[in-house]
Amino acid sequence: PVAKDTTATPTNTEFKLGRQRNYNLNYSVDYVVTQLDNNFINTGYQKFSGGGSPIYLNAGMNALFKIGLSDLFEDYRIVGAMRFSGDLSSNEFFLSYENRINNIDRQLILHRQALINVSNDAASLTKIHTYEAKYVWKFPISEVLGLRGTVGYRNDRTIYLSTDDNNLRRPDTYENWGNLKVEYVFDNTIARGLNLYNGIRAKLFGEYYRQIDKKETDFFVIGFDARGYKKIHRDFIWANRLAGSTSFGNKKLIYYMGGVDNWFTPRFDNTTNIATDQNYAYQTLATSMRGFYQNVRNGNSFVVFNSELRFPIFKYLYKRPIRSDFIQNFQIVGFYDLGTAWTGSSPYSSDNSLNYKVIGTNNPIVQSVISNV
């Protein structure tokens, strides 16, 4: 007799689905960052520091702690961050919750920042607390196109520090602002390394700000930022950027041209004229303009062109994997910057603050000089 093979797999086995179980939302840590840093967590507009002796308040060296959480399918993401300044007074806190379960991504952002400033009218120290809440919608049009809409609320609280009797008696002041923002984004870049891309990315945006508790305090901001990255050979990249923006309305936003992002030792040029009739509400930097101090030019409009050759020397020369991130990402960068900021219709108009200077005031006579450059 012939023995039967009992180990053979039956040919008529019916396929059965596995047991379905409910997915329970469970978060895990994506990353934890602890480092010394010289940036703000959430870069936004600062309250205008005054027309007499303005200055842009840079972050300085501080301790940064940041943690990111997400669920298994990455439908939900939570990011929390804290920035502790050296004086433990100008601290910053940030919290973001993002829901990406549907086609339209939704994000809630809460932000709190404190800055020490010199008040121009009181010639004394003030502390500005800024509280922000934003709700963001992200609408994908295609793989490379998208729309973003933002609704926000901002509260600026100015505290007059008790440096003298006058400040001791001054009450805190509050400003409440509502804002809307729309962005049209194109991005088909492919990452080839740290700050190394192939492709084009561009953004058009428009913003509207309105002080809730006062009349005739609104202003608009429109602008663009286009960047192109071209591969010269392997990871040797030629990067170009053209950006510009302008603000208008009852109040305005002032741009300080000069310097570079993440500047370790920022310098501010107080000798450049600032228009006193523009009714500025907020201030921000217009970078990059390397080789110049911040505020080498200023105004409610700016345009800048940057061109860079980014050469990751070790990554380019070595044909084998590099274990050290520092060596792999080390780059030699050659750059060329061209730009300006202005008030009025153009940088060459007589109403540009750079071309108009008050040299003396003897009521009722005001002496001024208008020059074209």
C-alpha cells in the first residue's frame, strides 16, 4: 500500500477575511529636540517699536525644547515647544494641533511671546506680551498646488515696567486684532539634502488686519516669494529667489531690509530715516541682504533677489555613505543679494523716507531736505 501525504495543502481552501477590530487612537513620539537656538519659535510681526529710536527685537541665544507627537496613521499631529531666554523673562510658548484625516487639513495654533522693549514715548522699559490663536485650512488642488486660509486673533498687552514714578502709575494697554490670510502655493521640489532641492516653489499671499476695538485701524499686506533650484552637477545646486511685499491702509507694516536669517550677532542701523507719517502698526525683517545691517533700508514695500551656489563639498566628492551629519551637510555657499525697501510709489520718489530728512524744527518752521538718489 502507498502512504498518503497528509502534509499537502488542500487546493480548495476558502479564503477568509481576518477579524476586524476597531482602531484606537494612540499617539507616539515622533521627535524630541533640545538645543541652543537663536530663533523665535513662531516668526510673526512684532509690534512697532516707535518712530524716534526703533529697533527690531531679535531672539538672541536661548534654550529650545520641542516635541512632536502623531498617531499610527499620521492623521493627527501635536507639536509643543518652549523657548527660554537667558533672562528667563522673554520666554515663548507654542502649541499646534493638526487634523489631517480628510482631504482638507485643519490646524489650530496657540502662541504666546514676551519681549522687552524701550518705549519711545516714555523713554523707559516696557514688556510686550503677545497672545495669538490661529485656525488654518489647507486645500490641496493637485500634487503640487494648494490653497491655504487662516483666521486669527491677536492680543498685544504692553506693560510699563516700574522704572520710575511715572511708569508706576501708567496702566497696562491692550490691542486686539483680527486677521485673515489667503495663500496660493506651488511646490514641485525634490529634496536632495539639507537646503538642497530640485524644482520650483512659489507662494502668493494676501493678509488683512483689523483692530477690533478701534475704527480706521485696518491694513492690508500682499506679496510673493518664488524660488527656483537648478542642478548643476549631482548635488551642486544653483538656487535663486525673488520676493517682494507691500502694505497699505490706515495703518501699515514696516520692513527692515538688511542682514540674514538666523544671524548670531545682529546689528541694527539707527541712522536710517524712518517715516513718521506712515502710521506703522507692526514691523518685520526683509531678508536676505548680506553684508548690511538691519534697517539699511526700510519702508512699507520691499523687493529682494538672492542667488546662491550651494556646494556640499564632502557629499559631492565622496562616493560612499557618510555617517556624520555635520560632514554630509557641510556646504560652501557663494551668494549675490540685490534689494531695497521704500515708502511712496518707488525708491526714487521724493516722498520716500530715505530721500526726506528733517534737519531742524523751530515752530512754526520745519526745516527739511529732499534729495533724489
